[in-house]
Amino acid sequence: MKVAIIGAGIVGSTAAYYLSKEAQVDVTVYDHGVGQATKAAAGIISPWFSKRRNKAWYRLARLGADFYQELVEDLAKDGIKTDFYQQTGVYLLKKKEEKLEELYQLALSRREESPLIGDLAILTKEEVAQQFPGLQGFEKLLYASGGAHVEGALLTETLLKASGARVVQEEVTLSISAHGYQIAGESYEQVILATGAWLGQVLEPLGYQVDVRPQKGQLRDYQLDLVTDDYPVVMPEGELDIIPFQKGKISGTFTALLLGGGDSTSLECTLDVDGLGLFTKPQKLLDERLEMLRKALGV
């Protein structure tokens, strides 16, 4: 059976990897290579503290976090490195630190169905300094050992290579024929649409409308002369997160404030906002976020 996957982000590359294990399936992956959300995302895995009332959303996020354990195990069995996944824990900070106890109890209540949460503790800044030296701006925080982060570009690269699928870097359209699906002049029996924010663009010519909208954000990378391999992810209250990676790399996330309109292109690892019209007060807002990150890291 010939299967096409449009989109080589986390969904498309994972599908390609598992489909490649089926002997009778021939997989081709199409990806435009522009604005992929997986590569631009912070990659934080810590859904258990969400207070969203949408139970279906929480179940999806919880099972997604659990699935990484299965994925890492399957890749390891195939002799493939899983450096893209780092389970180093997560720190949660609140402006009103008395709310940390409430979050602690919420996580405790969810740990029975989500043992991945791991150890939970409210730590003082002195205790935190032993694991994340130099982190500032709090007296105490909530720690969960099960928190993790994923380096999206390495994740997709690893999965696509492991799949052995044919990858075509091209923007394509989808049409339906009497013999199945047509993509770039080729016929396929089945198609997986893993196009993220571009789903509406792909389906509109076929007469379908979907309510899928993009969210824009930015990552700022810092290279420090520190061993950051075991640093937990830091999630302060607000728009700034701090994601440590291996070899001294630390990323900070910044949520963009849209003026309205705009296209659906993700912004990948950039703070160069001149002329993009994405922020209400671009330079002022950016400077504020950068200063927050510098203070938190003590740099």
C-alpha cells in the first residue's frame, strides 16, 4: 500500500516511523520545509498543572506526554539515539507563591493516572541553587521530576532517518481521483495530513473548512559556559519560559502579540522583528522580555 504524509513535523515524522515497520506499506513524506511548528516550538512536556476545564484537551496532552516514553523505548530497541528527549524535570513559579500548594495538590491528585509526573516537591531558592545555580526571582517553586523537553528539529530528523521513508521537500496540493489520491503527479491509496496550521489551505480546494489557527512565538538562544544538561525547564507565570538544553544552550520563549491578520508562518529562533509588524511595541516589548530572561539566568 502506498501512503503519503504531507507534513514532516512531529505528527508526520512519527507516523512515518511507525508505518515504516509495516512491511506492506510504502511511505513518502512531503514537506515544504518552511515555518515548521515542531522546529520552532519550545518543546516543553509538562501538561499536568493545567487548570483548563476542557477535559478532552487535558487527556490528549497527558497521553501525549506518556507516549514519549513508548517512542523513546521503541527507538532504543532499534539502536537509535534519543538525544532529542531530555527528562530533567520542571520548575513552576508563581507571582503569589501561596498558590504553589494548590498546584502541588492538583498534581498529586493526577499522579495516580499519570505516574510520569514523578516526584513532587516545593523547593526553596537554596535547594534550587544546588540543581540550577544562578536562577533568580523567587523564594520557592514547585518541582516535578517527570517534566521534560524535546528538541523539535532533532526529533523530526531522527524519526525520518529511522523510518527510511522517501522525503520530498516540496509544497504540494492534494486532489482526489477515481484511483485514490493525487500528489505531485503520483497516486496514493492513503494520505495523512500532518500540516498543522496549513490544514485549511490544503483542504479548501476540496471543499472542506477547518478551524485551525496558528500561534506565533519566538525563541531566543543563549550559549553559556555552563554544564546545563541536567537543568530543569523553568516555567514562570506569564509569557516567558526557560528551556535548558545540552552543552550550555538555554532557550527563552516569547509569545508574540499580533496586531491582527498576518500569515501562518511560524517564526523560528529569531528576535529580528524589524518590519514584521508582529508586536504592538516591538523593541520595547522585546527589550523587556530579554531583560527578564537575563535576570532569571543571572547573566
